[in-house]
Amino acid sequence: MTTANKITMVRIAMIPFFVFFALQSTAGFMVTALVLFCVASFTDFLDGYVARKYNQVTDFGKFVDPLADKLLVTAALLIFIEKGIFPAWMVFVVLAREFIITSLRNVAAAKGRVLAATWTGKVKTCVQIAGIIIDFLFLIAVGGGDFNAAAAAVIGGADGPTAILIGHGAAVIPLAVAWAVTLVTLYSGWDYLRKNWDLIREGASRPKA
């Protein structure tokens, strides 16, 4: 196994630990989860750099590298549903885009065509990673627990950092992040489909030989 692929596998191995710490209800655990997420996200850049610099691009790497990215982002978004800061329907939209584009890539590969990464896809990845980091920082700021429960406590008259944050409208932060991630992801998916619509049109009109 190449060095680049080993780095990718390390990223996958980090995901269960990331999920464990992120699901806890204290700020300390959330900080650990955030550190793990940042390190895992950095390995995404690192394995690509190593693969290109040392000519370690492999078919296995082409398959497992995007899979590792999707697993990491999906885990984070599902955790945010659990924490009450990311609407479930938005997560569905994000995941639907990933499934659709992955299927399109498979169709293209079967025809010997490679779908090059677009600038919108790169922006989408950056926005998702930045949004996840911002949401983790927000959860750390409100104590690391379930945001819905924290909000309920404030309504009941709780005092402290959580009350101050929500009282000053900071609860709009995760909502803004959710909309930004969803809209950018949607636009990226539309851009891929628009540029490769001939694949879909041909596949829908021509029976397989």
C-alpha cells in the first residue's frame, strides 16, 4: 500500500474516534472532536499532495479518498442533527448531491471519461469544512451539549454563557452555516450536472449494447 493510501486509511480510522468524542455533552470532548476533525481534514490535502508528488496515484486511492471525505463530512452533519443545529432535510440535500455526483462519476468512468474537479466542487468542500468547524466552535461556546436542551434551559431562566449567546442572537450562526453549506452544495451539484448533461441524456436515450 502506498504512503498516500496509508494516510487516507488513517483518516478513515479516525472517524469512529471523532464520532465518539463529538457525541459527548461536554466542551472538553467537543474540543477533542474538533481537533480530530481538523487533523482528518488536513490529511485529505496531505494524501493528495503525496500521491501527486511521488507518483502514487492509484485506482484504490481514487476510490477510497473521496469515500473517506464523504464519511467524515456525513458523520459531522449527522452529529449536528443530534445536537439540534443542522436541519435534517438540509443534510438529506447535501447527501443526495453526493450520491448523485458519485453515480455520475461511475457512469463517466464506465465510458472511459474522467470528471475533472470543478472550482465549484472545491469551493463546496472548503465551505463544508469551514462550516463544520464553525459549528463545533459554536457548540463548544454553548457548553458542548445538545443545543435544543441548552435553548430550553435559557427559556426557563438559566444564566451563564449559553444564556448570553442565545440572548444576543448568536443562535443564528448555526442556521446561517446550514444554509451556506446547503446552497453551495446544491450549486456545485447543479454545475456538475450542467457540464456533464450529455452523459445523462445519452444514458437515458440509448439502450446498453
